[in-house]
Amino acid sequence: MTYNEAKHIARCLDSVPFAGEKLVIDSGSTDDTVAVAQAHGARVVHQDWLGFGPQRNFATTQCSNAWILALDADEYLSPELAAELEQRLPQLMASDIRAAFLRRATIFMGARMRWYLPSMGEKMARLYHRDRARWTDARVHESLTFDGPSVTLKAAFNHENNPSLPEKQIKVLRYAELKCRDWLEKNKPVRMWQTPFVYLLAFIKDYFFRLAFLDGWRGYVIAQTAASYAAYKRMRYYEMRRNPASLPSAADALIRHGIDR
């Protein structure tokens, strides 16, 4: 799925040379994403943004083959994982496996994280049979759901986790807005009193229990950003409930600054 990903999409597509089809679902890029994707062998389909889960499910309907590998534009296979997939895919495709978990390694501030646990091989279901699994309909933080056997591959794929802190903060702002809209639809209770405790616990969890502190100042930045995101979501949701007029105002601001579409 792409939106103004011209600087990343070629690396992503080129990392999967064995794919029977390379499909890009673009939601209205204004840069060279479409041209670059087509130049690197992709079929591009336009779909206005539906939210992460619905957009992925739409993508599934557009695929020509039963087995699908889902990558984000800022992700790419390592040579080791590409080789492992080429070796194991024939057996997987002949089995009744529903999905395969891949391990994701994160590159942050120009280098791979060495200790922070979610960045050291986080397991994510990304390879699946289109008739045996589907994505949840969440606007953000979607996941692949299935009922039945799965496997886990050994090698990792890479995630360039925001080339700069401003880009990271833009993504945090967008993700928080989408998550709060989900809460609003579900009429989740407002619990602002939890906010300072959520911030503290989120920081402690990432910095100490998930070993971010071992990655030095980069680990501190990761933990602080995660904690701020956890607190900001609750503050923004409180505002949505207290002042509904903030919804269209915020939506307009996000679109005007190129954060949402």
C-alpha cells in the first residue's frame, strides 16, 4: 500500500524477485510513486484510502494468486529471507497452512536496533493464503486473523522505521487520529485519569523490560516516543468527546499538511 512512497518503493519491490506478481495499491500519490512502481515491475491499482485493515483486504481481492506476501513500502526482504522463501514456498503452497510469520528487524536513526526486543525479530503474520486468512477492519494497528496451522520463518525482513524524527512524529500523529476514531465509533469510555500512568508504564515497559536502554540514546528516543503516543491518544480522544467540532477541524488540518488523505 502506498501514498507518496517514491523514495522507498523500488527497494521494496526489488527485494522480492521471485514474486509471480507485484501489486501496489496506491491511494492517490502526488509524487512519482506510481511511475517508480511500474518501472520496477508492479501493477498499480488506485484505491482511495479506506483505513489500514480495509485497504489491505481490498488489496487481497486484487491479487492474481492465492498466496500473498504483504510488505509496507518502507519494508524489504533481506537476501537471507528471500532465499528462504524461494526454498520453502513450494512446500508451503502445497500444504494446508493458513499463514506464515516473518520476523521484522528495525532500522532506526540509520542503523539496526541491536537490543530493543520489538525491533529484534518481531513476529508478524505477513504471508498468507487469501481464502484462509483476512485482515481485521481496524483503521490502524490491523492484524492478520486466521484459524488453523501456521509456520514461522527464520530469516528477517527489514523495516526502515522513519528516516527522520519529524517523519516519525507525523506518523504518530496520524496513527493516533485513526485509533481515536475507532474508539469513538465503539463509544469507548473516556479515562483521562489513566493518562499519566499510561505514559509512565509505557516508558518503563519499553525502556527497561523491552531492553531499549541497551541501545543507548536511540533506545531512549524509541521508549519516549512510544510513551508519548500512548498518552497523546488518550488526550486526543478526550478532546474528541468533549469538543466534537475538533473532528472536522483536525481532519482538515491533517489533509492540509499532507498527513492524512
